[in-house]
Amino acid sequence: MNSSNNNNKPKLKMAVYWGSACGGCCVSILDVHEALFDVIANADLVFWPIALDTKYKDVEAMPNGFIDITLFNGAIRNSENEHMALLLREKSKLLIAYGSCAHLGGIPGLGNFHNRKEIFERVYETSESTVNPDGIMPQTNYAALEGNLNLPEFYDTVKTLDQVVCVDYYMPGCPPQTERLLEVFMAVVNGSELPQKKSVIGAWDKTQCDECDRVKTDNKLVKKFNRPFEIDDDLTTCFLEQGVICLGPATRGGCGYRCIKGNAPCRGCYGPTPDITDPGAKMMSAIGTLIDANKPEEIAEIVDQIVDPAGTFYRYSLPASILRRKLI
Amino acid sequence: MKEPKIGVYICWCGTNISHMVDVKAITEEIGDMPNIKVSRNYKYMCSDPGQDLIISDIKKHKLNRIVVAACSPRIHELTFRKAIENAGLNPYLFEMANIREQVSWVHTDIEAATEKAKSLVIAAISKVTHHEELERRTVDINPATLIIGGGITGMTAALDIAESGFKVYLIERDNKLGGVVSKVDLTFPYMSSAQQLIKSLINKVSNNKNIEVFFNTKIKEINGYVGNFETKLKLQKKARELKFGNMILATGLKPTDPESIHEIGYGRLPDVVTALEFEQMLIKGNIKTKAGKEPNNILIVHCVGSRNEKYNPYCSRTCCMTALKYSNQIRSALPKTSIYHAYSDMRAFGKGCEEFYSQTGRKNAVFLMYDQKNDIPTLRRAGKNDRCNIIAHMYEKLSGEDIEIPADIVILMISMEAHENVKQVAHAAGVSICSNGFFMEKHPKLDPIATTTDGVYIAGTCQSPKDIPDSVSQARAAAARILTSISVGKVEIELTTAVVNEDICGACHTCINVCPYSAISFDEEKKVSVVNEVICKGCGTCSSACPTGAISARHFTDKQILSQIEGLLAVSNKLSEKLEMEEV
């Protein structure tokens, strides 16, 4: 990908890697479409397994600090994720936690409500589609005829990228909005002054509600929590006022409130605003204020209508929360 | 933030703390921590020499954060804040760790208590590191006072304030002054006339130019804050706006509805009357049955609706003595009538009351004890051959026998409840209600007149059941508190309020409804929530409800509290690590 740029500035060296991820973050980078020409005019992609045939050994061969920017997406679930995070940290000037999983733990982070044993049992024994009469479980070592085979070790706990290595910036989202990526990329290319280290980039300080054009009033009292399919959405009233849990109030803007525009409540992938330590706890406190009841039994009954509260409030943020995980 | 230079002071409290907590060991250990410039212990930190120690250290070592580990901050937080202020440091750069009430007084193991005290001190250090300077603010006091309730309590307070030369607005829901006392004949224990008492008060109130009385008036809404309250009254002819600096709630009592107590037969049996109905007979000097006959037997049933989980769990405090008063009045009026008291315990705690009880006991009345918890007397209509109207059945506890008592009139000593408008008044004035329905005081022991809303005082039976002297004492105490605030002219308002970060606020409106003081409004132009810092009490409800973190409660920010928790856990983590090591 060595194309030359017009103004003869040295081209940036860029890497993209995935830890425990679904691949959506990598695809979001491809989503720049024709702007990819601007990207490759200004940057050489030196490592990006989803798109380029580059190997671990190519990275290992690079001198320290060789890569200008690494977009690391995915959480740290196993020893390979961890090894690559450490390696890319060493080789990169700027390491960016790209997307919800690297930022806060993301969907894989919900695994922290279980441990390795429980997950393996479910996946390799009890799940309805599994046929495994010999009870074969993943192992890190296997002595095959051809020699020893190694697999990464699957950890009990999912970690965010910054729980393993030092991270320079965070770009939230599941996946991050491609326009935001371009803005950040062009800012680096143009040599703009970068924000304070450790800050969140490519997102606003204000929440989804600030942009959201649904009508919000002080009348936020609900007797019943609904799942989105259970209401006849009037398309204009705040989801919370219709009894649907929307994480917009506890979630940064920056995505252009796309889910809400599509008439689905916000699920919180852009993470918390700057001063929040635990967005799940914050949102639960806020939801508590909506409940239109005073008797403990009635309140409990209303709260019980929330399906999977842990997965709802901590959908993207469990490993980064105060809770971090269920006790093993 | 400047580099923290923290001074830590650990108090022995004589032997109160030092007998259970190794204060010297903590002092030493804390002294080695980062940012700790001074770490001392002293016999009595609250004493003048103790305070001087802090003041001279602040000056000498340029300390900018202070932690005192001593008793409850309820007792001495203000003492130390003042000392720190005297040394030229902002008083909010201070944190207190309670190692007496929360440690030495409640534990018996010196090693564990010392460890807990240490973690509380470390937590305080972690929190104080994040404290910010807060500036003092004052507001002027409007010298007028609003008093809700024109009974003996409201009128007494009104006169004390008005006679000092200040305006009083007295609000009465009825069309006349006097309240319950005006419906009573004589008072206990000295048998003086309640009528004379109350009539002279009504005269004084009516003739005082500083008191403006509003009859048939109810308060719907009160806005503002200490020093500057206002309300709009809807009068018959026109609306009227009142402005005042303080208020007293003296809304009084309501007798329990006797029909709600089924055993007792009120409404079913014509000669079963309530205490207040009997007072009317006494005022008229005419103790007769409904059929117009002089009664041969009168039964007085005590504790009707009081001290019983089914009705009111509390004691109504005045009924025992009122019942004895009736015994005396009946004995004088009808020397031959038999008087029976069905009582459960005789409570004669007031001045002159025990004496009153023993005198009354000698005047030919029969005292029969019933089991209040399980066996309230039941009343039924007497038969044709019985020589009385009503027969009461009860288990007499002292003799252990089931007995029947003949009666022509039965007097029910009905319990006192808070007035039915208490909820509406509480909401308007921004005060809380206790589980029994009475107004909640700021502190049950140390501040029973004030409420958690500055400038709002409570007096009389709206706070709890009480007799005339207690009601009058509270009335005069509330008046004195208000006169003090008027004479000072200004009041310091709470600094530990909530504050909105407009750069973060996402306009979700969550905070607006949760504020119990209506201190938050929405700025439609800026699209952010706004806290009125004068009304805000700093309760923190909004900051915990705010999902964006835009609202923080000053002096109790998430950062401060989380670092306090981290401080606490730092020690226990080490402790559990140590324990794990030992296990290995």
C-alpha cells in the first residue's frame, strides 16, 4: 500500500488489530468507502490482519515506536489478545482503544458474569446444538503426531485494553462512527494539537439526550417497564417516558443517536460522559427515579419487569465498571 | 490543585477512644504516608490547646488539608471548621473521621478496633485530598413570620414575636381562634379554667396590631427559602401575597375517629361519647345520658386508639391525666355516681401529675386494668333487666378475672393524631413527616423545634402528642429562635449544594422531579438544568440520580466519595492479603 502523497510529508504508519472482537470495528474502518483514498494517501497500513497478509513476526521485527497509530479493537479475553496488546504498545507511538470492547470491555465483557469453567461447560457441553459425548474441552497444549500444538489460554476475566497496557486515547462505539474516525485521522494527519492524553476522542462530552429530538418532559413516571416491541411507539416521545429503557441519558453523543433515529432505544455503546466512573450504576439510579410507586412490594414488582438488568445496564461496560466481574 | 500538605490529628477523648484504639500506633503509621506533613495525637483535640495545636501547625507547616479523627462530626465538625478558619484556611478543606461512636464505643477487640480506626482515618485522608474550597454566603432575613394554626401554640408564638415589634401572619383554617383548648372545660392537674386561659389569649391576639389573622384560609404552596419565603393566599374577595422570613407550623391535632375502633361501640351505642364530647357536657354543666337521665355509673376507657399496633403505636400522653380530671369533675358534680376507669397503665409523668393521681385515687373511683395489647374492653347494650344502659366486658389483669362493668355513660379517651392537613402543609413547607404522621424535627434530642428546612419550625401537637405546658414551651422556643434570626438579620446558607456542569448536562430532566425542595428548574434557552443554590439543601438526591454526572453535590462529589471508599478498602485489602498469606 505504498502510494505517494501530494505534499511529500512522510506518511503515517498505521496498524489495526483485533482482540476479543466481532470484526465490526475492522469493517467500520473499511466503511470509509472512497475516503480510503485519503487514508492511504496519508498513511501506510503496516499491519491489519483482516485486510492485509501481515504476520506476527512482521510486527515483532519492527523497531519500538515504529508505528505512528495503532487502532486496537476488541477486549482482552485470552493470552493472545494480551500478548498482542503488549507488543503493539511497544511498537506504537499512539495506541488507541478503538470501539466499545477495547474501551470498556464491550459485549465480550458480559462474560465477566461467568468464569471460564461456566463458559466452557455451556459452549462445549450443555448448549442445545452441541454434540460432544467425549466431553472434549479446549486445551492450551496438544501433543499431535506432527508436534506440539499450542492455543492461547482463555482467561476467567475479560479486561479492557487499558487494564493491560497504557492507552493514549479512547474512541468509543460499537463500532465507532466512521465519520468520527475520519475526523480523528485527519486531525492527526494535519498535525492538529491533540487533546489531553487518556481522553475520549471522536465523541461529545454531552449525552445522547442533548442531540436526541424526541420530546422530553418532567413527566417521567412509569408503572411498567416495556421492551421495545411491547409499546406502540408514537415516534416522538422520549423512550423513557414510554417505559422503555434507553441508555441515552448516561451515554455520550457522537454516533448521531443512530439507534434512536431508527426507533430503537440507545444501548449505551458510546460509554459514559467524562466524570462518570460507572455508567451502569448511574443509569440504574436514574431509572430508579422513574418508578411510579412508593410501596416496596410494588416497586419490586415494577423492577422485576426489567429483563436481564445486568446485561441491560452493563451491556458494554462491565469490565470497566466498579463491579468489574462476578466474584469467582 | 496545589500539592496537598495534610495534617492529621487523632484524639484520645480522654480514655474514651484511647482505651480501645492504639492512637499512638496509628499516628506513627499515618505519619509515613505520602502528603502527610504532620501527624499527631492529643488528649482532647476539641479543647482550646487541642485546637491551637492545629492552628499553629497550619501556620508553621503551611498545611492545606486537615483531618481530625475524634468523635462524631455532629458534635465537633463546626468546632474544628472554625479553628481552621481562624488559621486562615478554608473551613471546607477539612474532614472528620469518627473513631469514637463508630469505633471505640462499639468494639471490644483493641487490635481490630485500631485497624478499623486506621482505615477510617485513611479514608478521610483520601477524601480530604479532593476537597475544594467553598465560599460562605449569607442572605437577609425578612422580619415577618408566618404561623400556620391559631390554637394555643400558634397564638402564643404569635404574641411573643408580635410583642417584640415584628409582623406576624397567623393562618387559621377555621372561622375562629382557639383550637382544641377552646373546646376544653378545665385543665389538669390544677383544675384551672381552660376557657379563661384561651379567651384572654384570643383577646390579646385580636388586639395586637402586629398580628394579622386570616380565617378560613389554607396554605397551598410556599416558595422561597429561609429569610425570603412567599405564599399566595386565596381569600374570599381577593388574592393576597405574603412575604416572610420564617414560619412556624402549629397545625395541631385531630382526635382519632372512634368509629374505626370496632370493639368500643361508638356510633352504635348512644351513650358512648368521646372525651371532647364529654368536655361539652362539662362546659354546659349538664352530665346526662341521651335520654336525659342522671347517670348512676360512668365508665372511662383509657388508651382508645393509643399504644396499639392496630391503631396508633404511640402514647397520646394527655389522656391519663384528662381521665383523672373527669373523675374529679364527676365526683364534684355527681357525688353518688360510681366512676370506673378501665385503664392499661397510668402515666403520670408531668409536673404535679403523680400527686394528682394519688389525690384522685382517694376520691372513690374504681381502677380496673385491661390488657391493652390483646383485650380492649368490649361494649354492648344492656338488657331490659339490667339497671344500666351499657355493659362493658373486659379481662381484669390484676385479679385475673373476666368482669362486667355497668355504665350509663362511657367516655372514650381518644388518642391524638396529627391533623389531616399535615401532608399538604408538609409538602408546602418542605418538611418531612415521621412514621406516625407527625412533622419530623431536625434532631429528636438536640433540635426538636427546627426542621431540616431552614426557617421552618414546628411546635405543639403537630410534632407529637403533648399537653398545654409542653405546647406552649415549644411555641415560645420557636418564637425565640425566630427572634434570634430576626435580630441577627442575616443567615448563612448551606454551601454544600448541588451544582450543574452545563457542558455535560444532556437535558434529560431526570433531576427535576427528584428534588425534594423544588430547587431545580430547566433553562429552556441553554437547555440545561439549573439549581437554585439558596433553596438547595445539598441532599445529593439529584447527583445520584443524574445519569450524566453533570450534577455533583459539593463536598460530596463522586470523586471524593469514591476516593474515600478506596481509602477504606486500602487497609482491608492489605488485611485480607495478610490473612491469605497466613493461610498459605
